[in-house]
Amino acid sequence: MFQIVLIAMMARGFKQHALAPILMLYAQKSLRGLEIFGKGRTNFQPKQEHEKRVVLEKIVSLLPRGKNVMSVSFLSMLLRASICLETTVSCRLDLEKRMASQLGQAVLDDLLIPSYLLTGDTLFDVETVQRITTYFFDFEREVKKMGYNADEDNSSPSANDKERVTRLIEVYLSEVASDRNLSVLKFVSLAELIPEQSRITEDGMYRAIDIFLKAHPGLGAMEIKKYFVFVVVL
């Protein structure tokens, strides 16, 4: 029914950006009762879970295209719900890429996506954040390859965006570094995504590494030298 109403509104000349507030309200109402900010999954009946999954996938398919139409916090909320409800991969990737396009506006809470796996894995979904970060810097490289000036193209990451994202990922690394279940490979893989030219200082990275090493006292000198040499050579 809701989809029919939206189609009718668009047919009457409603612009997509005008639908954004309506979609936000509908999403918040439809996903009510879903635990997306803590570890663990909400226990719904299979039918209820299926209904919420279908609604969420439809909402994501109707989201307006374009940068800055939806807030990063709202996209983060939808992504958490998408992971929790196990929507299609295409639905989740769509939300990840939308977040990546606006990553310069994100705050730490937007990236602290809980790990919904009940296997004693990491507290936070580091792999999802790694993909979002990869999309952000890949998009920047693609823009350069095409010969556009990122600072003049509103749809492209600006120099300020890159600096903000660099600081954000360093703060994120410091936040997740104390998780003893976070492997050194996951930590380093995310850290290595940050280009050297985007760093103003090395302080943020050194702080994250210091927290990680204190939380992982079992790492030997050879492992530390092998995995953390990138701080010096990048």
C-alpha cells in the first residue's frame, strides 16, 4: 500500500528529495522494536521478521539518489537494520556505498555498528566499516583517474572530506582496538586504507596502535615488526 502511495506521489510531480522525510518516518515506524544499537538479535516471529525484511528492502530501493539527500545517521540506522534482518547483499551494499559517498559527514557513532554474530566474534562489525572506507577512497581515485577536480565537484570527496575521514577512521580504530577478539589482520587492513597524504600527523594512528598492543599482549616482537611497519613506510 505504501509503495502505491509513493508511486502516485511521484506521478503527480513530487521530486525525489521531497520524499526523503516521508521515507524516514515510514522506516522509523516500520522498524520499531528492532534492536539495532546493541549486540544480539531481536527475537521476532519468522513471519514478522520476513515482513520487516521485505519492507526495509523496499524502502532502500525507493531512497532518493544523490548526495546529502539522506543523513549519514539515517543511512547507518538502515544499514544496521539491514545486517540484523539479513537482507539481500545488494541491499546492504547499496547502503554501504551511500554511506561512503557521505563519509566526510559521519561521526564515530555512525560507524560503531554492532557485530550481530553470536559466535563470540568482535564487538563491532569492522569488516563493514572497512568496505565503506574502501568505497570512499576508491571513489576518490576514480574521480582523479577521470580528470575531475574533487574540490570543485560536489559529488566527489573534497580535501577536507579526506582529512575528516582520516581522523574518523583513526578514532574508530582507537575505539575498537581494545577488543581482544579483534585480529591484528583486521586492524591493520583497515589502518592501511588511510593514504599517507591524508594524515596531518601520525598521533592518531600511534594512539590506536598503542591501545591495540596493550589489549593484545600475546603479540610477539616479530609479529609487531611485521604488521606495524606500515606506520613508518606509508
